[in-house]
Amino acid sequence: MGYQATIKKQAVWAIFDIKGNASVVAKRVADIGLSLPSSANTAYAKNGQHLCWIGEDHWLLLAPVEMEFQLLERLDPQNSSLDCRIVHVSDAYTLFTVTGNHADDILAIASPLNTRQQNFPIDGATYTEFFGIRGLVLRWPDGYLTAVERSYADMITAYFDKITTGSR
Amino acid sequence: MTHNPFRQKAGGRIDRNSCVEFEFNGKRYSGYKGDTLASALLANGVFLNARSFKYHRPRGIMGAGVEEPSCLVELLGADAGGNYAATTVQLRPGLKAKSVNCWPSPSFDLMSINQLFARLLPAGFYYKTFMWPNWHLFEPSIRRAAGLAAAPDDQIPYQHFETRYWHGDVLVVGAGSSGLLAALIASRSGARVMIVDDHPLPGGCLRSSQTKIDERPAIEWAEAVCAELDANPEVTRLQDATAWGYREDNLLMVTERSPAETHVFQRGWKARAGRVILATGAIERNLVFANNDLPGVMLASAVQTYYHEFGVIPGRHAMIFTNNSSAYSLAHDLQAGGTMIAGIVDSRPSNAIGAEKDGLDIPLYAANQLQAAHGGKHLRAVTIRAADGSTKRVDCDLLAVSGGWNPAVHLFSQARGTLAYDDALASFVPDKAMQRLACVGAAAGKMNLVSAIADTLSTVTACLSEDNFKPSAFSLPSFTALPDYHLQPLWHVDGMKPGDKAFVDIQNDVTLDDIGLAMREGFDTVEHVKRYTTAGMGIDQGKTGNVNVIGNIAKASNKKPDEIGTTTFRSPFTPVDFGSIAGQRNGATVLPFRHTPITQWNKDRGAVMYEAGARWQRPGYFPINGGNMQDAINAEAEAVRYGVGVYDGSPLGKFDISGRDAAAFIDLLYTNDFADLEIGMGRYGIMLSDDGMILDDGVTFKLAENHYLMSTSTGFADVVFRHMEYLLQIECESWQVWITPVTSQWCNATICGPKARDVLEALGVSIDIGNDAFPFMAMREAIVAGTPARICRVSFTGEVSFEINVWPRHAKAMWRRIMEIGAPFGILPVGSETSHVLRVEKGFLSLGHEVDETADPYDLGMDWIMSRTKTHAIGRRSVDIRRSSGKPRRELVGLMPKTGGELVAEGAPITPNGDRVASEGFVSACVWSVVNKQIIALGLLTDGRARIGETIIIRDRERVIDAVVTKPCFYDPKGERLRG
Amino acid sequence: MLTLPCPFCGQRDETEFLNAGPTKPARPSSDVTDSEWINWLTVPENPVGYVEEKWWHAKGCGKFFTIKRHTVTHQIMMPEEDSA
């Protein structure tokens, strides 16, 4: 008997790293129809976009790749407005979905994050340790969405293979 | 067919229909499913199965669980691993085991010659004897002789280990009566619960007790509790799993040996709970008499376990020696089972012996002591000593000993809890807890089952209420009463003769005499005795011996045991496979690794891959048919110098830095001025740490006002990020600067060489790339081969270079296109070996070579990078202070070694006259130069710049090599080529 | 293994953090003497008892924050709490 979990490496998503004062950031994301999440380490989700509050003055916007050029235009990351900073980082991450009955077990192997509901709510989104490196974890239907720095993606894939099959 | 001469006809909880074959010390035996290796060996009559640690005395199995001090085995084949107690190894088909501490076998052990010299091997012997000329000369052979199991070699079949976390409310250690009850109460109150037990099956001492619970056998109650726990999804119940370490903040380290997931061999749990309940029970201790280590001498509770659990009685003719009431239940069992009992020797006076003796029809030697056991390789007889000193010899082949019970306080003590001495128990019990935990049952010193259960209920209920749970009313099951526990301490027997070996710590071979010797030599505190004699160390961690050691120190110094105190119990509680700590971090993932989109292309091309810092895998060089490594490097280097080459520069650290104070921040970081940098241009900079040593170097481009793209060396990107964030968050809190790591948002293919511009033109580029429109150190946005790109003109090779940065999703296509378009120009991919050659020819710095955290920019001849006007840059003050001392410094120089063709090892020292004296410098890099057609090197040499032209001497192991000192640049010193 | 109270993320496992050393006094101005500078640079407090120190939530939100940690017992408290 092994783990009942489906792990899928995702194709590129549109991702933007946003830093700055909350009120300024709120105005910028209002342009694309989003609001800031109300509490730390949660995500505001709308139309397939997930705005994650991941640090004191720090947000990460995840969106379907089809929206990338529209978002590049609307968020205008090249424009170094002095009030906040939006950096286009779509390619800097690789995303995986971990779903199924044993998704919690897979996450408990990968990460020290306490994912009990009282600690990591239904809209939870946070940076944590993931197979020894830094990784983003979001709750996802029937499991989790995780993102790691792209250069580690092959290593993370090797870890997933190993823990689900016991392969060397 | 199973031939088990010491197995009872019936009884035990083994599966008599499933015969299991196994091998021990090369011989084949059989047992039953449900046996441990120990119970199967005893059933087969294999009583001599170990040799002791130091003296190689014959030893047998003494215990039945984790307390086993003598029979340690090494498993071979698929289970390979060492230092398992035979009592904790589950018998499985094909199991192969051997004793750890004897050669060639326990019955013919060559090292047992140590016994003849036992008088010469007292405590502290090694410390005193092997002092001259130094201990390390003797250590290897001593370790071999007095060793534990050897580590398995790397040829063993792969076993998949896993580690995982668990977060919950209540973690119960021990699934005996108290532990099961605690878990039940906690789970019914809605808590998330884990219960961990080191036996394959739950129940603890209930498994070998005649107690009835609610008028049914106790074990049925335990099974019913487990069924309820298993039905609750919030409960994790682990059997055959040991909680072996108690860390800060209620983190318990647990190793699970039989996970349900079949692909997992062992699982390590890092389990953290709001509350820990320690129901770890108690461990029986030995009594100290002559030859108390002889095969056939066993703990009374162990004999009872073998009888109830496995239907094994490891003897025909038993004797019991006790100082307390608990061993009598064994006498009842043996009597009921029909085993001949020669008698019970009880050191307590007859008026202290209570109801426990009722119904026994065997000789009772009250107020007697068992002075000595006799036999060669197995027990044959004992000497009983009466209160008046008279002795009597009685034949027997099994001696069951009980010296009383020690609460298993190991985890409590690891959690920094303090212990108190309990006179009635003559043992240490938990006192003040230092973490959120509670001890219940025998672990708390509650030895009476009925009152222990009541105490568990109230303790656990109080804990749950304190933790904001609402425990529901709980009615206790009814237990049949057992005789009260009563003990009189007996630290050692009287009447022993000089030379008698009476062990206080069986596993570490520490005798009563050793304790006395240590104390006579002044090592009279418990911590000193431990270190001098090794008592309580190693695998045992004081399970069976510790309290006897303390009792005997107390007795010898006329103090009470609580004045002596205990030593610290260390983790692991029992031996643990390293695999269950490392978990999935093995095999392919033993070290982290990072790839670029081009990594696979490199591997497909046959590149020899290196780790290039910060875990990036990069091509070292690309082997060519019929050539060696140097041929390959030469071909790549010549391509760059005379044609064109391309390398994957993606791993270089990259940071997007912006905000109102970004320019000021860049100025604070770098020693040189950036204020006059124009938009679209880059500048090389050096940053220092606060102590004035070089932290990193790299090129920073100005993208817009207060917006920069900083590049760092590959290996130090994380260090630089931490340095910058520290400054911003702690020292420059009011500054507005945002830093975003973008290392992996950009991939770059760096085309370099005299034909680089031609290749870029041929690729198709949307901007003018002539030297006037696009000068050295400029950055431009452009469309290259139909793809948006950032092109940077920097050079780490000394040739014209175009760094073509694209989004990684386009990188593979761009790379293939470059190789295709570049083919007519003779383009070659370049590995890090060649990059190294090219930068040494130019005298460019490399962190980890010339820059080793002792060098400052002046040492490297870079006075120009230390701004004259800017004194506030990080590290500047420290450099100035250090240099003001005027002491000679090691300075960067070039070296022309006269080696006759062989390279000089990096790090080779330069010494005055080549003598074996303190060095005056070292070689930091040495390569074959394709442009100079000779070996060249860089090095750091004391006052080097003043010594150009001088011949110095390098020592490379046994070689002594002359080298001429030169300027640290061997090619295009004016830099005309890279600006061209 | 400790858990540490990140001001943004709450209680997290020690492996997510890097220790960033004891809290230092403010960086001296450029007119201090050499020995004052060296003292600031190289002489940290190392008490038996509570030390005020910085931690970096490197694998989490990236925040540097301050706690007091007992060098013997590893008890942790916030810097404003009384450690007497």
C-alpha cells in the first residue's frame, strides 16, 4: 500500500512579486479587480487569480498564464513607481499540485508547516520549508498548491517520486 | 519442522501455524511468527549469544525489550544495520543476524583473551596507559577490539526511509494501561492524539499480568481501547515505534519500524504536541552479585514475558533472586506452568514479605542473599548466603533476578525535568517538569496498577482542562487487586571475594570494583564516575544499571542516593537507524541540486557535470572523442580566444533593487562610487562584510533612477541577499528599498569571443550592436532571434561578450538556435573548467580562490575600487584600521611555475627557500594557458607586488617547484579585446 | 528543535529560520575611536541567561525579528517581556 496522492507539475503561471505599502498596493491591485487578503498568510482568490499575503509588505499574485500579457500591461512592472514595486517573476517558480486522500501526509513529509485548520485556514497561503528549501504552500481543492524556485524543480520532482514510490 | 526444545507445548501469543526460518551466526534455526529474535533463540536453546564489550565475557539474553543490555546483533542482507537488541528484532523469514562483539563466534571468541588480563584492564585503563606519545596512535586498534557493530557497507539493497512531521494536541508515549487510558480520555475530549509504543502489540505489562479488567483478561480491555482509538480519524496509533528523543517545545523524535505503507522501510516522525503524556512504564534492574552476567541470569520480568508472550521458559530448573515483591508473580506463573523452581532468595526479612508469597509451594530463602552464580558458558549453580554468613550451593540453569523497578524517566530527563529520589522505591522519580508534559503510571513511580490508573485519570483530565479541552465524565474499569509493591534496597550482596566480577553496568562492562577504584582515585561525583568508568553510556543510557551505580556510590560514600544525583540521560533512548533521521534525504537527493533549463542539454551532450556553488549543477567540460580532459578544455578555450564560445551563465545571482533610497543603498554596499552611473550602464563593484573582508563581487546595472539590477557570484547570492535584508530591516529601517531575487526569472547564454558579434548578428537582433551604439558594460533590451531579451556587455573571459538574457521558458529554444547559427562560426559550449582557465589568464578574481575571507581589495591590487570620497561603505572602516598597522600583507601575484608539464595543486604553500617552515603564501589557481602555451598560476604572496621578477618556491606535497613572480595578468593587460 | 515566534507568521519550526546573532548597539558614527569601533564589531554579549538576538525567517516571510532566548534552557520570550 502506498500513498493515494496525485502530484502534477504545472506549466508556467503568471506570477508577480509585489512589495510596498499596503494602501498603495491595494490601489494597484484594485485596477485588476482584486482586494488585499484580510489576514497574514492567506490568499484572496477571484477569477482564477490568487493574491497571497506572504510577508509584512509583500504579496505574490498567481494567475493563469493566459492572463499574463494583460497583467503585464495593467500592472506595468517596468515602471518603477516609487510607491511600490511589482516584479514579473512568472519563470522564477515551478508549481506543483498535490491532491488526493493522502495530500496531508505528503505535505507532512515535505514541510514542517502545521496544516491543521486552526493554524492554516481554508484560504491559507504561506512560505515555509519545503523539502529543505523555501517553498510557497496554498490550500487547493482536495489538497495543496506549492511553488518552489524553478532551479529546484527537478530536485522536488525527484523527492516526490521517491516518497510516493520508494524509488532511489 | 520447528524444533524448539524450550518452547512450552501451548501458550504464548505466537502463531504456531507459521514457522519462520532464520539464521544466527551462520546457523539455521526456526521459530514462529510473532517471535522476536531473542525469544526464538531462547526457544532453540541458544543461550550463549554475545560477548561483553570490554572483557569479551560470555553473555546471554537478559531482558525482553529495549532494556536488553547484552545481546546486541548486527543484521545482514536486506535489513543490514547494527547494534539492535535481539529482543527488539521481530523475527521474519530469511532474517540473518550475527553477534556484534565477538570474532569468530560467541562460543569461540579470540578477543576473550582480554578476560585473562581483566586485572590489567580496570576503569580508566585506557586513559592511563595510552597517553604516550598520544592516544590517537592506539585508538584505531582499541576501537576495533572493543567495538560495536560495523556500519553496513554501501552495497546493501536500497531501503526507503521517510521522515515526516505531526502536529497535535496530546502525544502519549507508551501503550500500557496508563498510556492507553490517557489516549482514550484525550481522544474522547476531541483532541488530536498520537500514541506511540515500542512493542509490536499494545498492552505493556498487561500482556504478562494475571490482572482482570471488568472481569475479563486485561489484554481484552487493551484491545478494545485500541479498537476505539483506531476508529477515530484524529488519533494516530503507532506500535513497534520508539519515541527516542525529547526536544525543545514538546517535539518528540519517533522511529516507526513497521509502517503500513509497504514502500517505506522505516519512518521517522517529528511529532510536536501541545501536551505530552509520558506513560513509559518502568524498567527492572539487576542485582549486583558475583558473575551476575552469566548466560542463564535474566531479569525476572523478562522471563515472565517470554513465558506469556512466546510460550518459552529458557531453563529447566529455575531460581529467583529478589529484593522486592514483584518477582513473586513469576514464581506463580512458573509453578502454574510446571517448571521446577529451586527456590526464591529474598533479601528482605520474612516479616516484610507479604501476600505475594501466598499459594507458593517452593523453598523461600528469606533474609538471604545470592552471593554468586557459577558456570563456564552457562549457569550451573548458585551460592546462597544466609544472614549468619553460612553458604549453600544449589544447582539451577535459570536465575530470574529482580532488583526493583526504575521509572523510565529518560524522556522526562531529556526534556530537562528534574528527578527526585523516592525512598520507598529506592529509585528516581520525575520531580519538576520543564516542558508541557505529565508523567503517569509506573513512569511517575506509581507501581500499584489500581491506584496508578486512578491517578492517570485525574492527571490527564486536569491537563486537558488546562489545555481548554472539555474531558467528558469517565468511569474507570474495575481491576482485580494485586499485592502491593514493596522493596528493600540491596545495592550489592555481601561476602563477595576479591576478584569476583559483579557488574553494575552489564553493557559497558563496569564492575563494582571499577566504581570503587574511580572513587579511590578521586573521581567521586556521579558525573566523574560515569566518565571514568563509562557506566551508563552508549546504547544502554542507564536503563538497567544506572541506579545501581548511584546506589553503590552512595553506599561507598555514606551518603543518600539523592545526595549523589543522576547523570543526564541522553537521546537516543534506544539505537536508531541513521536512515530514519535522514529520511528521504538520501540517494539522488542526498544533497540539494539546482538545474537551469540548459542542464539536460549539457548532459545529453555528454558534459561532465560539476557542482558550481550554491548547489547549481554546471558542465565542467565537454569531453571530445579521443582526447583527455585537458584536450577538451584547450579546445573550448581556443574557441573563445580565437573564434566563439557560449556558456550558460544562468546561475549567476540576480536581484531587482528599487525604491526611493535604492541609489543610497547601492552606495552603502559597494566600496566604489555608483552615484555617477548612467541609466543603461553597469559597473563592477566589490562589497565587504563589516570586518572589512570581501563578501562578493559583481556587476550592477542601472535600469532607471533608483532602480538597479545587481548580479552576484553564483555561490554567494544567498549570503548577499541576507546581508542586504539585514541592513535594510535592522539598520536602515526608515529607508525605502525593495529587493526581489530574480536569479531564476532570467536565463542567460553568454556568447563570447572575437566572433561573438558575428554570431549575434546572424541570430537576428533588433538593435545596433556596434561598439559605439552598444559599448562595453552597457545593457540593452532587444529582440534576439524573435525573442524578447536583455543583452548585457560584460566579460568574465577577457573577450567581447554578449550575455543574452531571456525568460527561462524560451531558454532552451534560444540555446539551440545559438548552437545552430553558431555552428558555421565553430561555436563550442564552454564548461566551468574553461571559464576558470580564461579568467586566470586575465587575472580576474574568483571567490573561493583568491578571495578567501582573509583578503581585502588592496591585497588584490584593486586600490582603485576603494572610493576616496566615500568612507561610509560597509567594511571600509575595518579595512583602514587593519592596514594602519603596517604589517606585511599577502598580495595577489602571477606565477610562472617551472614544473615540466604538471599542474600545481590549488592551495599548495609557498615557503621561504622551499623549506618545511611557515608559508609565505599559496597558489590559488593553476592552469594550462592556451595563449601563453605554458602553465600559469595565480597566488597570494607576502609583499608580492614588490617581488615581481623574483623566483619563489612552491611545495606541492613531495614536489618542490620554482616559480617566477609576475603581474597577475597574462593576457591583454590593457583590456582592449573585451572592449572591442 | 525550537519553535520561534515570527511576528508575521506566528509560531514556526526552527528549520525555517536562520539565527542572525545577538542584537548589536546602533552602528557607531564615523567619529568613534578605533577601539570603540572594534569593540562594536567584535565583542558580543554572551550571558548565561537571556540574550536578546535576531532571527531571520529565511524560508518564511523574510522578516528579521528580535527575541530573548535563555542560553541554558532555550526559553524564549519577547524583548519587551521582563526576564528578571
